[in-house]
Amino acid sequence: MNLQSGLVLSEEEWAKEWNDVLQMSAPTPRTSQVSESGADGVTKSNSTEQIYESLETIHVFALAHILKRPVVVVSDTVLRNANGEELSPIPFGGIYLPLECPPEQCHRSPLVLCYDSSHFSALVAMRSPSSPYLTAVPIMDKNRNILPVHFAVDPSPDFSWWKDDEDKKIAEKIDAKMTEDYRLDLIGRYMDVVKMDLRRGSIKKTLPVANSQDP
């Protein structure tokens, strides 16, 4: 986000931003100061309302590692006002994999969350023994593009965040590596992935792409 905005942070600024990220995840709520006017005309402060800090994508990534379970967030990509005008991007949508954990130690069934109006809500499929349909979560958007896989790249210690010309070469190698097949393979290491025939009126078919039985 900083790079897209043309911002380059110093080491001190990165350290401050990281400390802010840690503070956001604190379990202690911040107090909202609300002022009310009493019958005697005296303004009184009401500080009983508890409000927690807003989270960021790094916190969802951390949650995936705490649970040792993939997290899929369903979200709009842009925040709009009541008139439909774009206000700001929403970065939460996508797939978060516990990449620092061995796949064999993780749950393969993802936790699915919906992000809307600055709140996360769990999405749980309703099971029906008589239903012929497979319970599945799409990992592609309406344009059939694979959902973003957040924090899927480690640029290595050699990457100095655009302080020298070598960073451009590293970035080009990363871009060339992150093909659709590579991302699909990465997702398949942590989740069971199937291809589904969704043509209207056709017989439902599933084709395994990656699962726990694959080598």
C-alpha cells in the first residue's frame, strides 16, 4: 500500500509502523469519550463504551497461523458511500495460508469470514444429509480470477526495499514466479481443491486438483 502511494519508509518509520500493528491487536479496548449534557446544563463525560482498534490484513495472516488453518475472507474490493462513489480500497478479501507451518500439521478445512461494514462475520455451511450438492467455497472471483493469496512471497533478506537496483531484478523474478498455476499449487498444499462444473443444467462433476493424498 505504501509503495503504491509512492511512500518509502525509513527503518525507524518501519519500526514505528510495526509497533502500531502490534498495538492494534491488543485485547484491551480503547475508551471512547462521549460527552453528554445533564439537566443542570453541566457537560458530563461518559466513557463506558468499549471500542477496539481496527485490524489489518497482517492480523488475519497471524490468525491463520494461530489456528493452523487457512482463512478465506469474502469482501468487496472498494468501500463506497451511500451514492455508490468509491471512497477507499478494501484489502481484506482473499486467501490467508499458514505458510510458516508445515501443511501436514494444519487443518485443511478453511475458516471462511465475511468482511462488511468494518466487521468480520463467520460463514458456516448448512449441512443436509439429503442434499446432493458438495459443500465448497469458491477461490475465484466472478471474473474467474484466483483470489489474492496474501503474504505468499518472501523477497529474501537480499531485498532492501528499493534501495538499490538489485531489488528490481528480485521483484521481476517474483512476478514471473507468481503464476496462476503456482498460486493454485500453493493453495492446494493447505486446502483440498476441486474443479466444479457449474454449467446450468449439467450433471455436477468434481475433479480433484490437490488434496491431502497428493505427493
